[in-house]
Amino acid sequence: MLNTITAPTTPLFDTPPMFAHPARVTAIKDEAYATATYEIEFEDDDLKQHYAFRAGQFNMVYLPNIGEVPISLSSDPAKTGVMGHTIRYAGNVTRAISRLRVGDTVGIRGPYGTAWPLERIHGNDVCIVTGGIGLAPLRPVIYHIINNRSDYGRVYLLYGARTPIDMLYTEQFEDWEAHGIEIHQTVDRADESWKGHVGVVPMMFYHLRLNPKKTTVLTCGPEIMIHFVIFEALARRIPKEQIYVSMERNMKCGIGLCGHCQFGPTFVCKEGPVFAYAAIEPFFGVEDF
Ligand SMILES: Cc1cc2nc3c(=O)[nH]c(=O)nc-3n(C[C@H](O)[C@H](O)[C@H](O)COP(=O)(O)OP(=O)(O)OC[C@H]3O[C@@H](n4cnc5c(N)ncnc54)[C@H](O)[C@@H]3O)c2cc1C
Ligand code: FES
């Protein structure tokens, strides 16, 4: 076991491993350009009641005759009965998802993968750093922190997007700020409406005065962004043991059988997607740099 994060890596219901359970789309909310959040409920009442996930985990979402894709849970882990998936339309399967309407059925199996170490970092300051759709697997972290606010110190969200219309969940920012989440936004390209920062998200570290001894960094986004986030965090003397990353790889089975998601000596679907940076440092980014 390479990763040091422990989390349920097997689904919470007991059926053949590749069985996708019928689930109904109950709401669709446009979030940003070519991106929407789908609320999905299992048709089986027992499953609906007992399904639970932890922040950072993902489901495999299946469309008959089209295919299956891994998608993070983006909803509140404390809310049972409904699963939220924020999906950016990227290719074959996700474009087919964009044609779904309320009442349509999909197949769901999961939850899979490791979770953000939210219990382990009680008492710490938390610095969430992400770009674009990368905020989706971190939104459950924000819900969890808000639900358990006294367990955490200062909480920063450094969020970047290509343009203002690519930003997710902006209508929730006011509420998050009211719960003490300090939000620093930036875009690569501004428009006339934009009053905030312009530039890449790792540069937002320059606007903070972090206490390295008690700050945990949680990051998810394009791999090149993660590299620079780690660089900036280490430059501020945040120990590598206090940095956690969520990695994406193409997946097929989602349960450690096919090898599609290999990352160094590990499979992202089983030992990830959330990794302690200290565990993956030796092979992180070998392909990119
Ligand atoms: C653990 C995990 C969680 C994810 N969570 C989300 C989420 O919450 N919301 C969301 O919109 N997407 C998420 N993704 C990415 C999503 O799974 C892919 O966008 C999707 O599989 C693309 O399938 P497609 O058939 O629509 O596109 P395809 O036709 O398969 O591909 C379209 C393009 O996207 C690229 N691509 C495909 N899969 C990935 C991937 N995993 N990472 C990077 N590039 C990829 C392909 O190389 C191609 O260039 C997640 C992926 C992983 C592994
Ligand atoms: S997706 Fe098959 S091993 Fe990870």
C-alpha cells in the first residue's frame, strides 16, 4: 500500500463489482460554460437510504450503449438520498450526459477511491487550491468544514478559472464566506465584469500569510497546476506530509482490475484519487517535466 490515506475503497453496497444500479436524474443545474450539476437518486429505496460517500470519492456513471465515466461526488456528504455530480462536457460520454433530462435513468456504481483526510487535519488551517472543474471534488470538503466549522482553523479557497464564465458555484461564495471561508479568485483572461485577480492560481499564495506548521493544502486540477501549487506550498515551508492531491487518469473498471489508471506503481482508482503528496513524490510528474 503506497498511499497513507485510508478510506473505504469498496462500495457500501453488496452486488457484483461491475453492476451499475439504476438511478434517476432529479434535477439539473447549469453551473458554467458546458458544465452542469446533476442530482441523481437511486431507484431502489434501500440503496437510496444507505448509500454514503466521503469527500473526494467518485462514482462510475454509466449510459447504456454509450459508455461509463468516473465522476466525483460534488454534493454534501452529510446529505443522504441524493448524489450530486458536476460534469463538464468533454467527449463521447459526457456529451451524451449533456442530453439527459430530469426523469432520465443512468447506471451508478460506487463510491470508489480514497477521500480527503478531513478527520486527520482537525485543528489545522486548510488551504484548498484548485482550478476549473477541480472544485467539484473539493466542494464536499467545503460542505464538511461548514458543517463542522469548529474542527478547523482558518480556511482558504484559492480558485482559478480560464475566464469568469468558467467559474463554478459562484452563487454559493457569499454563503461560504459567511462561514469563514476566505475566497481568493483569479482568471486567466478577464472580461469587463471582472474585478478580481488575473493570473494563474498558484500565484494566489502570494496574497496569504500561512502558518506552515498548521496548514494543510488540498489541491485538485490540471497536473501542471498541481506541480506549481506544490512548489509554492513547499516554498512556504509547508511540510510535504501536509499536502494532499487528487489525481485524474483515464479509467475503465474503477476497481483495480484493468490497469488503465496506472500511476507509477499504483492504480488511481484504488489507491487514489486522493494521495498524500509524500507518498507519490518519487514519481509525480515524471511524464510532464
Ligand atoms: C477520479 C476521477 C474523477 C473525475 N471527476 C470528474 C468530475 O467531477 N467532473 C467532470 O466533468 N469530470 C470528471 N472526471 C473526468 C471525466 O471522467 C472525463 O472527462 C470523462 O471520462 C471523459 O469521458 P468522455 O467519454 O466524455 O470523453 P472522451 O471522449 O473519453 O475524452 C474526451 C477528452 O478528455 C480526455 N479525458 C478523458 N478522461 C480523462 C481524464 N480522466 N482526465 C483527463 N482527461 C481525460 C480524453 O483524453 C480526451 O481528450 C474525473 C475523472 C477521474 C479519473
Ligand atoms: S480503472 Fe481499471 S485499474 Fe483503475
